[in-house]
Amino acid sequence: MTRSFVRSTVAALGLGCLIGFLGGDARADAVAMPPAVTCCKIPNQPFGMATFDITVCNITQFPAAYTYQVTSPAPGVFVEPNFAVTTPVIQPGKCMTFQISVFCPQPGPLDPLSVPLVATVQNLSSQLIVQAQGNATFVNQVKAKPAGDGFELIVDPVAGPFVIPVPTPVTFLNDTLSPIGLDLTFDGLGVIAPPPPISIAVPPGGSSIELIPQAVLPEGAAPSAGAGATEGPIPVPAPLPPDFGYLVIKWDGDGDGIPEPHASVRYRLLPVPPPTCPTDLNGDGITNGADITQILNAFGQICP
């Protein structure tokens, strides 16, 4: 039987969301950042601000420290912190998350609403560099605010194939005094299949809708173990890279006919945790005669 459930992760972030598993040589390290965040206008200031997280994962066999920074080739974009080192070191198979703030200048009439962002992470032991890319979109009328910062899906990849609908509440905030119509389109990245395009009307103040993307995992689709580092007297298997998926919410905010990415939601697949009691074979929380019966019933069977 397929064992799976969805657990919403709650952490305080700004209007954006978290996510983007892109780029780099995933054999050793991984970095995740949002493919789309909202730069919200700060009252009485000529710029907006987006706050989001990046996630750095160590999928080598050895503990490692990393440097990380987020930059933008667009003029006038300021990032805080602009350079930092992970503290403490990240253990093999583990990830750490770091908060980033981006300040975006208010675009002029001919300037694009979105500016590119690049997260760069370097392993201080191997000197390997990996990158992720995203966008910050300046908005001062309608903002998309997904519930929470993302979702974790605990799944058993061996029990696939399966498709999990993931209800995702999103609030659209309208800062004007008139309803605004939006034609929403969606991109699905990684393990996420997006819902079809929809049209909504956002009244003054705002409204909420529920999007239902799908997490898709074929049978046996657990990610392959990377090669990782090879030094050391006793090589051990490298941890598996993290499985991220993302839903990108887009609409045409400047009237040029091209939808811009305005926000994104992270989804992360996590394996079913091992039983807390290995001798509890039938999973009823008790080690008793029923577990012994299960062994006896299987005694003598030839395993493939």
C-alpha cells in the first residue's frame, strides 16, 4: 500500500516563498532558492523588499563548510547578506537554510518588472561551486501570498507510481480601490505538475483561492546517489540529493503580453521515516506474538 501524507511546514517568511532546485553539479552539493519572489513596495520609499530563504545541502560523504551569496546583474539591486559562510559545518546528507533580503529599485515605465537573482554556493573543501537562479518581481498593486513557506510530502518511493494532489491556498492582496482581473498561468518544476491556467478577479483588499498542483513520483523514482568525494580509507555511499518541486505563479503585470513570475511555492519529497522500533514488523506499535507470526509465515520463502 502506498504510504504517503502531506505535511505543511510553517516558518515565517516574507511574501515570496521558498525554492528552486537548479544548476550545478549535483553529485556533491545542492542549493535551493525561490524561482520567483515578490518585491513589495515599501511605503514612501523608491524601492521594494523581498525576504526568502535559500537551502544548502551537503550530499558528499564528509562534513563541509560552504560560502553562499545571492547576486543580481540588474543595476540598483542590493542583497543582505551579500556574502556569508555556513556555521556550523553541514553534515553529510543534511541541509541548512539561510534567510536572504533583496531590495529592488522601483522600475521606470520602460524597465522590466522582474530582475534576475543568482545564488552561488562553494564547498570550501572541494572548491566545487553550484548555483541556482530565480527572479524578484516588483509589484505595488496585486501580490500573491501562498500559505506558509512550503510543503513537505512524506512518501515511500518504492510503493509508487503515484500522483498526490496538493491543495495550496494562495491569497491575492489588492492595494487599489477597484477589482483587478488576473489571468494566472503556472509553471511546475521538479516533481510538480501545475494546474491549468485560470482567470480570477481580485477585489479591493484581496481574496483567497486554492490551487491544486500535483506531485508526481514514478515507481522507484528515488534520486540516484551521487558519486561524491572518493578520498578516505573507507568509502561510504553518498547521501541522496534532495527532491524539490516548485509551483511558479505568473501573470502579465505590465501589459506587454508576457506573464511574469510573481511568486512560488516549494514542495519537498521526504522518504518515509524508518520505524522507531525495528522489531515491530507489522507497524502496530508493539513487538509481540503478531510479529513472530509474521516471521513464521514467511519462513522458508525464497526471496527474489
